[in-house]
Amino acid sequence: MKTTLHTTIMALLTLFSVYLYILADAPMVQNIIVKDNPLIDIPLEENRSLNYLNKIRVNSGLVPFKLNHKLQKASKNHAKYLIENHLIGHYEDSKKIGYTGRYGSNRAIHSGYKTSMIIENISNNNLNYKESIDGLMGAIYHRFGFLDFHTDEIGIGIWQNRDNKSESAFVYDMGSNNLEAICQDKNSITSGEYAQGICANKSLKIRVSLFNRVLNENRLRNSKIVTYPYSNQVDVPPVFYEELPDPLPDYSVSGFPISISFNESYFKKINLISFKLFNSQKKEIKDVIIYDNKTDPNRRLKKFEFALFPLKRLLWGENYTVKVKYMADGKLENRVWSFKTREFKRPIYRVTDSKNSFNINVGESSIFYFPPKSKRDILGTLKYPASLDISFIDKNTIKLVANSIKSNKLMLKIGTHKLNLTIRDREVNY
């Protein structure tokens, strides 16, 4: 279809989300409008975030998070700092607006938290809690932060740029109630073996035996083994994109990672023998990479954490089974569980070079999946007529609705992909 810029109004849609973890294109042209994003209901999304994270933790075998108002204040401060300064990341600059501490630990202490031992997860440019948390759970280092055996409380801070609503920050600060409780003057000692620097008051000396006892008590409240996706989980995203730091630096798109972690309060030594993934046809997915604390390129995994990365996207609406064989303190053990990837009520149209022409009806939503042609093939900026309503489901999948028939045939270019559409009125029998 030929279009002329002076008669056609176009919408411009881009997709990008950034995930960050810490332990402590097309040019704009005339008559193009930018698709607006919805205003986030911040209190509602913060509450939903907590409920969703607790659903994940409980089903994974961990105690739920309790909301901590000091961590809430710290996370909110940082979310505002990021948006007000148009930044992403964990670090703050004292010269910029809204500075409350260089690191997440500093910001927690600034807000009244008594220990510096926190975990902070951040996602940027998401529009709702599920998009943020699903993305973070797909990013392996973030995932292990949410599924940590020691934490039991959290602060969740969300902020959005009201002038550019695509710019948002979701900040999650996690800590331990018991660790904060021991950072009291009464627990400081004057002699013997001690740990220092874990409390807001840096001069406090905490007995090592007390510190280790608290960590052990925290772990014993949780299951011996945590897997993710958890057993019988449904609605699992089929894809992993990128993370900072990136566990798969050569890939922009790959399959959703599978993980298993062992609670060190119950185990002294774990030797992983095999870690395998099978589809619904019982066929093993062999194109994978398996990481442990020695092979992880970023050295972020702990000694009892293991991750399997499928190097190609998983399928939509598919059942998968995971089989792990390991030696636990000299005893041979097996772990088997299953999960199902996300599915939709409507059919998904698979768009390839050989099949890229489809019929759609006015007013009906259609889902189009563009299988990656390479390990770096993701959809970029998309220009389209304003008579269409398009949103990204992920970086290879879009949802499209034709609101009217200005032309019954359209051709969209999305990166290296093409999509040819014939738009039909549902009341007309063709």
C-alpha cells in the first residue's frame, strides 16, 4: 500500500524495558504521532506487586514478604530519583535532584533501616506490576534476588514521568527483619569474634555466632529446594531478553531460564549431575547452556544455585518438564517438575518469510508472533496507520486491532519482518 505523509497519520510504537540487579528505529518524520501510554495507578500497582511476589514466593516454597515502611520509603525515593533525572540504575549522584544515598544500602539506612544488608531489584519503563515482575523473574540474577532464602520483608516503590508516561521505575528493596533486629546497641560486644559493618551504626560489633544463627533461622523457615518456574506453574513467559549484567551477552533473545537452588541450612555439598528440559512430546531441548557459580560469566550465582538457559525461545502454550539429577551430601537424588508457558484465548498467527499474509476482521484483536531469525532478532520501532491499535506482548509478539477500514490492505514492516493484512468488515460475507 502506498501512503503519502501529508494525508496519512501514523502512530509510532517502541518497546524497551531495562532490568537491573545488585546484591547490596526509525527517525521521526512529519505527521507521525507518538502513541500515549496509560497513567499508572501507583498505590494499586505497589499493592499488586506485593501480592504477586508473595504468590510466587509461597508457591516456590518461601515465606511471603511483609511490607516494611522504611524499605518502602527507600525504594520510593530511588524510583523518584530515577524519573526526575531521566536515569536507570542503582547508583545515585549527590549532585542530582532527589539524592538519598549512593547505593541501595545507603538509601535504606537514610530511610531508617538498621542494616545495610539488602537486595535491590529494579526494572524500568514497564506499565504494570506483572510486566515488571515477569521480566525480573526472567532475568536470572534478579530472580535469585526475589527468591533469596534470607529475606522476608520488602519495600516497593513505583514512579512514572507524567509528561512522558513511557518512562517509569519499579524499585524493590528486600531485607531481613531478624537481621535488622540484631543491629541494636544491646547486641554490640567488646571482645571475641565479631562482624562489623552490617549495621547502620558502623561501630556496632555483632557476635559472629549471633549473626550466623540469625541467617540460619531465616533459611530454616523456607523449603529445602526452590525451583522456578515452580511445579505446575502456568502462564510462564516463553522468552528471556537481556539483563544487566548479561548472562548471555551474545544473545538478544533466548528461552526462559529454568533454575534450581538448594537451601544451605539443609545441605553441605551439592553436585549437579544432569539438568534437562523436555517439551510435551517428551523430546529433550538440547540447545541449552547450564550455569553454576563457577561457569556463570558474571560470577553472580552462589554455590547452590543452578540455571539452565534454552538458547531458543520456548513455545507459546506449551507444557514442559524439567528433570534434575544431583548428589546431595553423597546421596543420589532426582527432582522432576512441570510448567506451562503462557497461552491466549485467541489463536496466535506465526509470521515467517514464507507466510506473512493474513485476514483480520475489524474490531477483533489478533496476535502475531514473529519467530526470531537469529539470536539477536527482536522487533524494533514500528510505524503503522492510526486506524490500527497495536501493542507489544513481548519483543517478538504484537497484539493488533483494526478499528476501521480506510484501506482493506496494509503492509507493515517491523525490523526485518513484513506483515501483510487484509482487513474485512465482520458484517460482510466475503
